[in-house]
Amino acid sequence: MAERKSVYQFGYRRSADQDSKSPVRRPVVIVGAGPVGLTAAIDLAQRGIASIILDDADRIGEGSRAICFSKRSLEIMDRLGVGERLVEKGVTWKVGKVFLGEHQVYLFDLLPEAGHKMPAFINLQQYYLEGYLVERAAELPLIDLRWRNRVSAVERHEDFVRLTIETPEGEYKLDTDWCLACDGARSKVRDCLGLKFERHTFEERFLIADVKMSADYPTERWFWFDPPFHSGQSALLHRQPDNVWRIDLQLGPDANPEEEKKPERVLPRLKRMLGERQFELEWVSVYRFNCARLKKFVHGRVIFAGDSAHQVSPFGARGANSGIQDAENLVWKLALVINAEAPESLLESYDLERGQAADENIGHSTRSTDFIAPRTKQERVLRNAVLQLAPHAPFARGMVNSGRLSVASEYDSPLSTGDEEVFAGSAKLGLPVPDAPLEDREGRHRFLLQALGADFELLYVKNGARPNVPEGIRLTVIGEDLFDREGLFMQRFGATPGSAFLLRPDHHLCARMRRYDGNRIRNALARAKGLAK
Amino acid sequence: MTMLKTEPSFPNPDAAYEMLVEGHRGVSEAESAALNARLVLILSNHIGDLAVLKEAITLAKKAG
């Protein structure tokens, strides 16, 4: 891989912990200051829990890493205070087009309905996201971010973890009640624990180039099978901010990665695609993709999140987006456990729910990669048959797979209380609740997701007096605190007057009922905290 | 559960077979393979039942 130029530079600072005679004990240490580790630290800090982030680098580098951030990630980022900044800088898109040769065979619109604060997707270079998160973390005194602190050994104990950390000024040790391993696909923590990370590697090689040019292509995801400029292979073109375009060219299994990275090979390929346009290469590299996951994400007091726990191929934008959702799923549970409001066993639901998500993501990205790069001649015949039929038959469009783009995972979870009544609408048990445009008491426009708190929340549709909700639940009454002028809340939740919806701190729906029932709510809350017998 | 039908469906099986054969007349081997692939997809969607499709694949594999 080429040398990454640095986009943001940070400095190493000595910590008092390095001068301590015996290891200092901390509640949470996070390894890795990428999107996942930073999300976890900020969310923990917003819940009043201090953490230390250790990162072996001292900068955020450029390079072709994640670029597509999903609606769900943006909603999480909004709660952490950087959502609007991301959307402002990012390129918003929702339409994807798929071509066979020169002809469009399929078009998809990822968010056909209005009334959501966040768009279906933005494209943004990962370094901007990380930069904004680092700046947000710096506003929170509960976060201690230590650059050039490289974990070199991990010792597991009954109720704590001892880390050995190398710095430019030598080694020190740190004890932590909880260690979150957010240190990426080549996780050092995972190696230290000797955990198996069985990979399925795809043979196919891909060239990924970020190209700077002014072009008038629309802000859409364009994917070609067998384009005229790159015969027999696939190609992807996707816009990023600052006039940077992500180009992804399939090279076949026999491509030589060192040769293919050389400008004399790359430039002619790109010229065939881009024609006479002037462009500059920002970044280029040649990849083969892996799918892998740890069998378990929770290993006593060491918990894995993001690429350290699971890895996918990039078609579908399921890497960084799933890591951000891991962090959000984990943090509220860990906060309850640390505050002794829930048993440690609640963390098993992190393993279960995010394990389901990882399997789903690996399944999707594997099927996409198989469609894009068929393994045999006959598979290619079948794949091409789908593409040929797509313009003529709607069923075949549904089979065209240039990447199934990341949406929030629906948890089949023991934390959910089963429905006793039937609800229409897009809200579903186990899914994050849909957004809706509302109005507050002062008549100001307010999106539902903006109005939600960080703890358990009951959304109650006014039907007489305010219910007396159990302790630990924040109550919002639709028709009293917030008003559903457009009727979209009622429609999306399948709600009727008196309906009650219990949301977890990550805004996933965990119970609902047509009439408020204090006992059912109490039981549902206990269940969602892992306290159910 | 729906089962794969293996009893005769066409009153005139010869006519159905002839139709399939005629579809392949005068085309190259590659075109013929591509045609078969498109047919399999169209007919699979028409069946619209994963269990039946699975049974059909199993039978086709067993017979070969």
C-alpha cells in the first residue's frame, strides 16, 4: 500500500499514568481511534463514563477507505453531535444506476419518502469523519485520547484487563475494567488473545482509485457490468466532496497488484473511462477482499467492535457503518452494567444482536461479490442472464446485485417483548424507529429522532391523561409534547390514540401496545435491561 | 408445503419438448447456454417457491 499523506496531525503527550509505580486502573480503555473507537468514547462520555483511547498513530491519513455513510450511521452521529456537520460536508445521494455495457438496466432510489432528517447516504472521505469525531472528543473532558500509544500485550484477569503500552518514551502498563478492541481488521488485541479470525478471501482483485477532477456527472452511484471502457469487468464511479471521485475497477484474479498500482498502468485505464477530462490521482491501491468474523465478540472484559470483530467486502458500505452500529449497541449496555443498573449478562445481547448483523452483512457482501465477480464460466452466464433480462422483466431487476447498501439491522432479540397486537407501518420490533417530522410546543419544526433522549423512552399517543411511567423511562407524549401535524408519525408507527412505544437507548423499538399498561411497560423495561427471568 | 411436480403436466409432452428444441435451433453454443440461463431464471421466478426450486435443483443434479 502507498504511503498515506496525513490530513490531520496530532501530538504525543505524556500521561501521568506513565509515571505511576503500579498500573493505574481505569473503567474503560478503547484501543483504536478510528470511527468505531471514537463513536464508543463519545457515546460513553455523553453517558457520563470516562474512557481512554489509545492509538498507535499520531495522525489521520488519507487513502481509499470508507466513503459511504448510511442514514443509520448519520442518525447515530447526530446524537453524538457531528451529524449535521457530516451532512453539510458530505455529498448526499440516494439514486444508484446499474449499466450493462452502455445501457442502463436498473435504477434504485434508497429513500423514496420525505420527512426524515437524515438522507439515505452521504459520501465523505473517512478522514473527515474521523477528524470531526476527534474534534468532538476533544470537547468532552471525560475522554483522554492518547496518540502514539501502541498496545503490545494484553493480559486478561477475572475482572480487569492489563495492557502493556509502548510510547515514544518507553513502555507503561494500564489496568482497565473493560477493554474495547476497536483496532481494525488487523487487530493487535485479537492477536494477543490468540483468537481465530477465519477468512474467506475472494480471488478477484480490484483497483481502487480516488481521482480529483471537475466533472458534471450527477451525484449518483454508477455501476457498470462489462462497460465499453473496461471490457469484461465491472466498474464503479461515485462522487465524494472536494471534487474527488471514487473509481473502482475489477481487474480479475490474475492481476499483479504491484504492477497495477503503477501510474503507467493506472492512467491509461482511467483515461479510457474518463475520456479527455483532466484529472489527478489522489490515491490508488489494489485490493483483494476478505470476509471474516470472530465467533464471539465478548471475551470476558475484552469486547471487540467493528473490523476487529468482523470484516466484509466493500460492496454495500457495510464496514464502517456496521462498526458504528456495533459501538452504539454496545455503549448503552456497557454504561448500564458499569452503573450497576443491569447485569453483566446484558452484554451477551451485544454479542447476539451484532453477531446477527455481522452474519447479515457478510451474507450480503459475499453475494454481491459473487455477482460482481462470478467464480466460474457458468456462474458468469447466469449472472449475465440476469442483467440481460433486467430491462425486460421486473423480477430480474431485483436480482441485479452491485452491492446491497447498508440499512439498519433488525434484531431478533431476547431484549424485545413480543407484540400482542398487530401494528401496520414501517416501525418494527427490533429495528430503530423511523424518523418523522413533528412540531414542538412552540410550533417549531422538530424531527422525532432529534427530540429523543439518550435513555429508555416511551412514546405515547395522547388519549387522556399523561401516563405515570416507571422510573428510568423518559416520557414523550405525541399530541402534548410533540405534534404530528402531517400524520406521518401515526402512519409510520401504525399508531392509534393511546398507543405506547418503548424505545431502547439506541432507539430500537423493544415493545409496543395499543393501550398503556404500566405492568407490561415495567416488564418490557426489565427485559430490555437483561433483568427478565 | 408445495412439492415439485414430476408427474406429466403437458397433455402433449412432445409439443413442449419441440418448443424447447426449436428455441435452440440455429444459435451458437454460447447463445444457447445464455438462452437456457435466461429461461431458468424466468421459470424459477414463475414458480416463485424456494422449496420447489431446491427440489428441482436436487432432482436435476441427481439425474445428471
